[in-house]
Amino acid sequence: FLIRGSVCTLRSPFYIHFIHLFLFILKPTLLYYWTPAEGIKMFVSDIRKEFYDVVVNQRLALLVSSDIDALCACKILQALFHCDHVQYTLVPVKGWQDLETAYLEHKEQFRYFVLINCGANADLLETLQPEDDTVFFICDSHRPVDVVNVYNDTQIKLLIKQDDDLGVPAYDDIFRDEDEDEEDSGNESDSGSEPSGKRRRYDEGAVERRIEKQRKRREWEGRRREILFDYEQYEYHGTSSATVMFELAWVMSKDTKDMLWWSVVGLTDQWVQDKITHMKYVTDVAALQRHVSRHNHRNEDEENSLSIDCMRISFEYDLRLTLYQHWSLYESIFNSSYTSSNFKLWSVHGQKKLQEFLADMGLPLKQVRQKFNAMDISIKENLREVIEESSNKYGMKDIRIQTFGVHFGFKNKFLASDVVHAAAALLESMEKDESNTDNFIHALDCLSRSNLEQLHKGIELAKKKLIAVQQTVASCICTNLIISQGPFLYCYLMEGTPDVQLFSKPMSLTLLCKYLLKAFVRSTKNKRCRLLPLVMAAPLDAEKGTVIVVGIPPDSETSDKKNFFGRAFEKAAESTSSRTLHDHFDTAVIELKTEDRSKFLDALITLLS
């Protein structure tokens, strides 16, 4: 240690005092995470030593959830495995049934399993019933983490960032040792050799002790139920899995620009899908911005001699207009949730307001209706500033957002949100003869800069999806399909609705749900309804007679993005014996028999009232 110019040796009093002070400050954290009595050993503290060095010489099964953050984390891990010639099998999993099937098919060949964005929020050992020597490394942004996973110190290792406020209950508050009960019953059985008078007094004492013990146990069980209810009642998301994997690459000095870009896309996915708070997003953007600066500084010489296949990541303070650089400005404004809901573009008045907005910016209709790339360079040069200035007059004060962009060579430029929308559209593509696995591979491929054709195809699919979302939002608002059910709003898409098949996919329905709630909040005059969450259902499988149901929290600037519908859906299904399937890793997405829909909703209303 070098303190104010003087050397501090290991034996110096200052060093000893410093260590004592350091341990004192960190004591609560150290106790919480690492005291053996607490049993929290499975939170991996040294991700390189306790995860990568363990698996680098093994054959692995890599089980990856169907979401964009998971795909990005997978790409980073694949790149690392490629560097070190690690043998692995990649298996995409859509839900818990896929996860169980994948494990059963691969348990004979593999001892080590890496789970990305799946497995943390349910008791994994109970679900999979694995062999005793099987080890699961779980990198999952879903919260809360199941307490059994947290306190299993042999088979489950959690690759979870410890800065996240996990709020895990203390071990002694939720687990109880049964040995004491056995000791008590043993002591009572030994009392037979005592004289009868003493035995009676002893029996009375034993009965009192037993009653006292039962009372304490009931109190403990009551506290345990309360603690677990408080811990498990809300679903939310922690640090992006792609960010965790990028930090692993960085720690090993193997991080590349591609890996950094995938980490950016993983974080942006959380923002686009509205999974994290604005504060969390801004904090994580700042952390990635430092890595972007480091890479750009390191490669300054390369950038001075741009090659046709070079890659450059840049921090941007860009517009909240979806895909605007790959669309016309008019279509982007019309189909972006932020502008569409603010202008109320489902109404004639809203469309007139948009025309006024364009006039205020001084942009000719001919320019804004043609592809962005074809617009006059003089208009494009200061377009962001012009749009921001006019947006402020129309109450859209946060039209710009911190994000990142990437240049591939001279021609191709994408924002991180462009890639998120493209990959999501490919992942839930409705094209014929394409299986879920094919869609997964296409979405994974579009993240590679060597496969820009797939990315452009994803962008075209994303445009169609966004148009379908906005048309459905307009239809729902204009026909008053959103009903206030008391504690929540409810909307059901009827069979035969245009594009209804698209909304049988969980990500697409969730996106529609969020866009619709934002639009409804802007359009309704009922102040109470503006504070309500939304439950939405859409036909899933006509032959099986099922619907898909999604619940989202209220649309609010100050929302903590915590969703209570997962637990509420479980309770409502239990109380009415509704036939439901809770297969998705996001607990607020379920499948439900169509004929059970009304009784399920009634139970949900009663439960939340």
C-alpha cells in the first residue's frame, strides 16, 4: 500500500488498522454473502475462477431462453468458448417444459449445464430432479431468485451481479433444523425409568415445553410465510445477462468490440421491453460508455485508416423514434409508441396535430415521407436538434434518449434499438415452414456483423409488426375494447381480429400490451384508470381452445417495473381450478383454457380488490 507517499508494509500498525476498518465497513456484506452458517455460497464471487476455469475443459450443455438479452449473452459466451476450444451443445428453450425436455435429453452426456435467462426464479432441483453430481451455472436476469436456489451450495451456482438489490431473506428465517424436535421427543421417551411422582411432574414440564415449542414454531412459520410473500410477490429484472457475460470477457482481457456491442444490445432489450427502471438503464449505459471509450481509444490508429469491414461503436443521444434511419420519418413517428400516444394518432385530431408538428419543424412532406437515407443531407445534418426543439413545444420533453450506435464499414449504421426490434421480429417470425429453433438461429445470426442480410430482413419484419401493433392499438381505443374491471384494466382480442395470430407470441403480445396501456393513459379522462395495470388476452390455439394472457404494471414515470401478476395468476387459477399452463420464464405470461376465462377473471378481480 502506498499512503500519501509513504510505504505501508504488511506489518505496520497503519496496515493492520486499515484492514480492521475495511472489514468493519464490509462486515454486513461479507456476512450476508459468504458466512458458511448463512449458506450463501452459490453466488459466484470470482466469475473467472469459479465458473469459466471450471467449465473450460469440460463438455457443456448451453440452455438459452428465447429473448434478445439471452441471445446476446449466448453470443458472448460462444465467442469465449471459440477462443478456448470449449465443446458445447446449444439448446434453445422457450419455457419450463422445454427446459425439462432439454435436461432429460442431455443429462447422460453432460455434467455441467449453463442456463441463460432461465432457471433462477423457480426451485430448479425440484423441477429437474438431477443427479447429485450435476452442476448448474445460472445467468438469469429474472428476479426474485428462488430461495432454494440461493441456499443450495453444491449443485447451483448463480452468475448474478451482486450490486443488484436481491433482498434475499436470511437463512434462519426460512429454513428450520428439525434435530431439536427429535431431541425433545427422545428426552420425553426416556422418562419411563423415573419414579411415578417425578414422572408426572416431568411429564407436565414436558407437555408445557412441547406446547411452548409448538407455539414458537407456529409463530416462526407465520413469519416465514410473511417473509416469503414479501420476497416473492413481485417479478422484476436485474442486470442484463449480456452485461454479466461481457464483464467475464473483460476480466479475462478477451473482450472485443463485437462482445461489447452484444452487451449494449442486451441492455437495450431490457429498455425496449420496459423491464428496468430509467435510473437502472442510465446507470448501466454509463458503465458501458466507459468500455466504449476504452475500446475506441485503444483502436484509434485503426479508426484513422477505416477499412470496409471495420466496426465502430458510438455513444448517441438519439431520438425515441423506432427504426427511423431505416424507414421514412413520417412512418417512424406514426408507429413509435412515444410519439403515437402523445399525438393520439388514432384520432383525426391527432393526425392534424402531427401535420402541425411537421410544419413547425419546417420539413416538407415530400422529405419526411421518403426513406431516411434519401432525405436531403442539409435536412439530416441537424434533424435531431430540430425535432427536439419542436417536440418541447408539443410536450414531448424527453424525445431523446441515451443509447449507442454502430457503424459496420462505411455504409451500414444501426442503433441498438434497431437490432433489438429486428432480432425480436425474427425470433417470433410467423413465416411458414420455420420452426421455433429455426427462428432462434435466424435471430442469433442477425447479431453477427457477417450476416447483415439477416439483420435487414429482421428490420423489414419489425416494421410490419410495429404497423400491426399500432393498428391494433387504434382499433382497441376507438372501439372501447379496454374495460375497467376494478383493480385492473382488461382487454381481449377477439378471434378474427387482424394480425391476431402475431399476438399469440408472448413478446409481441407484451409489446402490444405496453403500447396499448400507454395510449389508453393518454386518451382516458378517468384519472383513476390512468393508475391501473393492464391484463390482456389473445387467442393462442383455436383447436385446443386456449388463450394467452399477459399482465403488466401501471404505466408511470416513477414505476419500479415490478409486476405482481405472476403470483396473482397462480392464486386465481388455484382458487377456481382454472386450467392454466404457467410455462413461461416470465411468470406474468400464462396460457388458459378459453372456457375458464370468465371464472379466472372473476377470481383475479376478487383477489386484487
